[in-house]
Amino acid sequence: MLAAVTSDRDGPTLARFTDDGTPLSPPARVRDPAEFHRVEAEHRPRWLFDSTAETYPLLLTAGARVRRSHDIALTERILLGRAGRFGEACRAPAVLARAAGTPVPDDPAVPDPVPASRPPDQPGLFDSEPARRRAPVTPDDLVTAYLDQQRRTADAACGPAATTAGIAVPGGALRLLIAAESGSALVAVEMTRRGLPWDAAIHQRILTDTLGPRPATGQRPARMAQLADDITSAFGFPVNPDSAIDLRDAFRRSGFDIETTRAWVLREIDHPAVGSVLQYKDLARLYTANGWNWLADWVSDGRLVSEYLPGGVVSGRWATRGGGGLQLPKSVRRAAVAQPGHVLVVADAAQLEPRVLAAVSGDAGLAAVSAGADLYDALAAGGFGGDRRHAKLAMLGAMYGQTTGEAARLMATLRVRYPAAVGYVEAAARRGEAGAVVRSVLGRACPPPSARWRRLVGESGSGGDESSGGDGDLGAATDGGGVPRDARPGVGGTERRARQAARDRGRFTRNFVIQASAADWAAVWLTVLRLSLLDVPGAELVFFQHDELIVHVPAEHADRVADLIVAAADTARELVFPGSEVQTPVRPVAVSCYADAK
DNA sequence: GCGGGGGGCGCC
DNA sequence: AAAGGGCGCCCCCCGC
């Protein structure tokens, strides 16, 4: 059964349909919110939402947590992305109108949710921001759109396009991705509402211990002010350590010709100011990113409230809006504390990305290595002389596209021992360099190159296979897409920029096939776990970060939750990587404080 | 004065 | 030892 919910300023409207769209109950205003609860309890339908983030809160407020759903907007984004049409799916009502064959009336009084400054072919963060402009969406529109998407999903799943870098997509992969994306949207709404338990007093203690007392507005905290004075004394003239330009010029005046003031550059420099500068950077980071202002803005009633946006990243990872919920530094995790009588069950997937590589590439050797608990130990034993650090460096280099230095050398070993795995990411890189698109294991497509990229790379002609050796003399001078300092005008510069752009995209697509496939797995993990947690009293998913999650639960249910987390990970592995011997182990641990989890 | 872009750094 | 993928956020800087 399908239960379609729309809402406008007069409140929600609900209608029920059979799975093939035959009306069961006509659209009716929901006067009593308990109606949602009744429908869920009696029928357990698949709920259809234009946008889960907009509509599901209405149900939650009525106390109705649903089991299954379908998010039209998120699904449309996936489907359009596969057609190379990124950035079109963000306005959910337009999606519906497209499916219904009716035009969307533009309301000029309401700003377009996509900033006009973004080039139209630039796939950036398409906002999962709720569309501000309203089309007259009805439950019938929702069902029409749903059936249309079901048909397109089925078509995609059996066509020749259903392969990723030459590997057949398992049956129903795209359907699974859409279910997981919709399930993730339910999790995100619930998580956004409850927040991560956060003890403001502990956080404040961390701040005063590290920075000194909270300063008056416009003042630096005491420790930072002292370090700033130390820096000025060390140079012998006034320097503002908040200004990278000022700092760089100060080092240049002192005889150190540095390009940037990044910490790793400064660490190589023998100058009396370096120690204070590095300490200042550390403190400034805490002060500005997670200081008193952050606490006041994002923590209330003992919860850190950040808005979670599933699918907010092109790879399918989540993003956050406000609060930086996915960037909580370890230094403040001491403040994430379970409420009395509760624990935090913290679980992360160990070495997820290399395991994903083993699974998607079908590399038998790497799959064997991935069958164990510590992948890097096994990898080290099988070709790196037992050196775990080398093994890890080589693997990261392969997945991120390192082409120089130690990691590149170590990758040679990896290539010999695990040719299918290395070949897989290198094939993805070559496709990217050629302007093609790659996909995750469940079929999420990466964005096509921009028109600017195609002009730049297309016109200068590709040089075939790039030499993977170090021709770092040219590449090193360019940074962040800027023009190299010693660039000569003319054809040579264009060719160099074109090569650079091609390589950049190659690294992107190389990483995409791993990162996006890992996100596929994690979304399934999360969705399966959410369903099983509905039966555990008081269990709340309160945090999710790429390959790690936290469940807040009464202490007596901690063991049960840990088992469910492990079971969900196993289910995700079977669904996403059927037939693979690769394991995706997770390690739940019950703690009262997040900082104790590692 | 505002906003976009860049530098820098935290998370994965 | 060297500086690769994806983000969000803050500050500074600079151009409008």
C-alpha cells in the first residue's frame, strides 16, 4: 500500500493507493494527526513524500514514526544524475509537475533556491533545502511521480547501462539505492530533531582549560593573545597570526621563502616563531570553529542540533547545514555524554573504503585480505614486509590518486600484488580524464565535466596515457587552479592547464567509485538498522558520519543494540556486495562519553 | 558594507 | 616522508 502525504498552508492531505496506483481512499485533509499513526499501525504502507525533510516532521510531531518511505526529490536527483542532468532535481514540485505533465507556475515573489551565481553546469551542493516555491502538489501527483520513477528504475536496472566500470551491477541495485536514500532521509529527519546529547558545562570547561576564560567580544582569549605577543616578539615586528598573508610575508622578511603558511610547511622551518604560530593555529581553530559562539548557536537543552542532509554530497555522503555536525573535532567529543541511565553505542566500520575497493573490483587477493578483522595488517603481511604503515599509505595513495613520493612508490607493490584492484581505480581515473562518468556500486552517477572543463581539455587534445612518473616540476607550481607563477603565456600554458584539469578530474572519478560505493553501503546499513531499532524502547540514532554512527539508548538495551548494529552491517554487505567474501566488520562499543569510544 | 573566493584546518 | 579524494566552517582579503 502507498500512503501519499502532501501539505500546504492549510495542513496535510493524505490519500491511500494500492502499490500499482489504484486509489483506495480519496485525498482528505488530516484533521487529527493521530490519523498518521493509525494508518502506519494498520497498513504499514510505503509513505510517499515530495520531500521527506519537509513532510515527515508533520508525522513525527503526531508521534508517527514510519517504517518505509519513498522520497520523490532524492530519487529524482539520482535518476537525473544518471542521465547526466545534475542540478535539475532540486525543486521537488517541478519534478512532480514533470511527471504529471503540467507546468510549474513560477512565483516571482519567492527566490529561486539555487543561487543565481552558480554556473548552470556546475554540479555543486544542490540544496536539499526545501523548495521555497510551491506548486499545487496533490497526492495523485505523488503517486504519478512514484510510478514514473519505478518504471525508469526498472528500465535502468536491466539495460546495458547497468554496469559500473565493466562490473555488472547486482540485480535491483538501483532500487536498493533508492530505498536506502529514502530510508536515510527518515533517519536524517529524526536525527536532526533529536540531536546529539551534549553537555555544555563540559564543553565550557574544555574551552577555559585550553583557551582561558571567555573573552569580551572583539578580544582574543588570553592564551591566544599571549601567543600572538610571542609571535610578534619572535619576528621583531607586529604580525597578525590570523592573517595568512601577513604571516607569510613575515616569514619572507625573515628569509624563508614559503608559498603558504600551512602547518606542514612551517614545521620544516627553523625560526623561533614557528612553535607559537603552530600553537596559535590549534587554539584559533578550537576558538572559531567550536568555541563559545558555536556552543551558543548550536547547543540547546543538552543537545547539539545540526541539520543533516542525506545525499548532500555528490558521492552520496551526507552533508550538514549549520553546526558542523560532521566535523566534530576529537578535542570536544568529551562533551558528548549520554543522559542518565543511558549509554552511547558507538560503532564504526573498520577500514571501509579498502574493503569496498576489494568488493567492487572483484580482486580475489584483496578480497582474501579483506576477509579478516584488520585489513592493513593482512595487507602488510602480503607484500609490504609486515610494515602496516607502508601498506596503508599505498592503499590510500591508490584510492586518492597519489602520483608522487613514497606513496606512489609503494603503489607499485600494490599494483603487482593486486592488479585487479589497482586496475579498477586506474580505469576509473582514465574515464574521468577522458570526460566520462563513473558510478557507484549501486548506480549513483558522478557529475559530468563542466563545459569549461570540456573546452579546456577537449581543445588541447589528450596526450593518451599520461606518464605516471614524477613530472612534478610543472605541476607543483600551480595551486588551487591558479596560474603558475612562472607560467608563460601561450599554447604551453594552455596545455599544462588542460593536463592539470584532466588529472584533477581523474583523481575525482578514481575516488568517486570508492567513496560513493562506501556511501551506498553505509546508507543501507543505516536504513536497515533504523528499522530494527524501532522495536527497541528508547533507542535513538543520534549521530551518523560517513562510516560511523551512534545510538543513544537506555543502558539495559545496549547489548541488544550492539547486536542489531552488527546484524545490519552484515545485511548491508550481503545486499550491496552479494557473493563477495569481503567482510565489512563494525565494532560497537557502549560508552557514556563519545571520547571514550576510541 | 556586502559577498564571493581563498587560505587553512578539522572531520571521514 | 610528502602534500591525492570528499566536505563545512571560520577568518581574511579584495572587488564591487
